[in-house]
Amino acid sequence: MALLFEGKTAFVTGGGSGIGRAAALAFAAEGAKVAIGDLNGDSAAETAALIRGEGGEAHHGALDVTDGGAVDAFVDDVVLRWGQLDCAFNNAGVSLEGMETPWGDLAAYDRTIAVNQRGLLLCMAAELRHMEQAGRGAIVNTASIAGMAGAGGAGYCGSKHAVVGLTRSAAMRYAAQGIRINAVCPGAIRTPMVDAVVKEEAAARFVAEMHPMNRIGEAHEIADAVIFLCSDKASFITGHPLAVDGGYLAR
């Protein structure tokens, strides 16, 4: 059986851990050459090493998505290296607001918006430059259940709502040019970000019970959704925020 991304390339931000790493590994398992960018360059290198260890091809580097010049250079290098950019998963993000953080704390808000919203816009702009020239491509952005409901702090909730809006706006703009743009909206997923919140058993149980399926999701379950949305199996889907949330938004 042919692999879904044989002969194609994929670019993953925030690919050094959690959902990003799971997606990078999933792209590689389906035949893609994968470029991994992460603020932590060592973590990106570890993901690339895992891909190469399974016989895949990977490129990696440290990447701050709030630096537009660095984003442009990284994406340009991917295209120069492999000749094309077929898929992108814009996953880099932060969650800086805890229960003790005052709602509307400007320092947390500004940094969160810079990464989750403006950083994602910079990545999309760089990717779309190349995809528009090629007349094809697929982009998936990481939003959240907080992008579909009033969950989380002002910065996180606001930025993830913006991700959904940016996804829909770009999808409308580029649909006729053969470029599909969608978002995934994860619930609580077992990643370093969530693990930091649910260190205690009682906290983990509370978070799990927020989801009708009564558990925390796994990173590979989001990666599976990303793979589907980037593949030809989703050829008539664009502008859609796909909830992968154990039923959270159905409550």
C-alpha cells in the first residue's frame, strides 16, 4: 500500500516534543521528508534523530516563530533543500497563564499573543508564499478547545480563537488556488504542557473528568487528525476547526 506522503515534504513547528513530535514522526512514517523547527534546538534534533533512526529523512533547527526573518529563512531553506513544501503543521505555542495569574495580565497576554497568534501568522505567510507558487499545499494549525469555548486565560483563549479565525480567513483566500487550510482543536492532551498542570493525581482526575470520554488524550491522537487533514483523504475539507477533544465541546 502506498504511503500517504511518499515524495512529499512537511514542515512542523513546535516539533521538539508533545503533539509536534508525534506529528513529525507520523508524517515520516507515511513517507514524508520532515523539517522540524522548535525554540529548543536540541529537542528538534532529538525528533529528527528519531525519524532518521527509522530510515526517514529529516531536517531540523532552532526556530523562534516570533522572528519573521528567521521563519522566512527556515521555510525558504526547506524549499531550497527539497524543492517543495507540500504540508505544514503550525503547532508552536505557549500557555503562560495559571489559576493564580490575574485575568488580563498584560505580560502573559502579550507573550502568548506573540507566539500563538502572530507567530502562527508569520509561519502561514512564509508557507503560503511557496504553496501559492506551486498551486497546491495543505496547512494545519493548532488551535484548542479554548479556541471554540471560553476556556483558559485571556491570552491563551484569545489567541486560540484567533487561530480559528486566521485559519478560516486564509482558507477562504486560498481555496481556489489548491491550498487547503484547517485547524485541530485538542482537548487536554498528555504533553509536557499539560503534565505541568496535572502533576497531582487529583488534578489529573479532574482534568480527565472534564471530557465525556473520562480521560486525557494522547499526542498521537492529535497527530492522526493532522495527518488526515493534510492528506488527500481530506481533499474537500478546508476552513474547518476539527475538535479532537474526547467530547468536551459536545457537552
